Amino acid sequence: MANIDHKQGTYTIAANSSQAFTFWWGRDSKAPNEFFDVSIAPHFDNSRSAMEPLLETGRSVTWDHRPGVGVVLELTLQNRNGFAVKFEANHVRIY
């Protein structure tokens, strides 16, 4: 049976910007023998009447040979809002 692990982190992307965010599992990575992905969940700001979605405009996967790194996922996000958006990055791995 597969094992599933979850981590999350809170990040912020500046208003009207595009930014690359880099993610990897860390020290106990089983890479390349695991599935690893990150989902983005924006925080809703009650003081705003509307919010444009964050757009994923780029995605790349590479291997970093340094100990404890392994598979690295880089997501490029675009924020078309006139205000900074805070979001959760939910890291999931299955092995």
C-alpha cells in the first residue's frame, strides 16, 4: 500500500507580478521513486469584492543532486490583481 505525506507553506505574490516559486520535499525524499506535486490555494481576502485567479504560467521539473533535495518543481505564478495575494502551497508525495 502507498504512503502519502503532506506539507504546506504560506507564500505571498506581489500585486501585478509574475514570480517563480521553487519546491522540493527535503531531507527524507525518496526521489526519483515517489510522486511529488504542489497545489496552490489562494487565501480569500474578505476586504476585497473580487479577486482574479492566480495563473500558473510556467512549470518545470528538474533533478538537484545535492543531498536532501532530489526532484525540484518550479511553478511560475502570475498575479493580475492590484494587491498582493497570500496562498498556501500544499506539497504532496506518494511513495
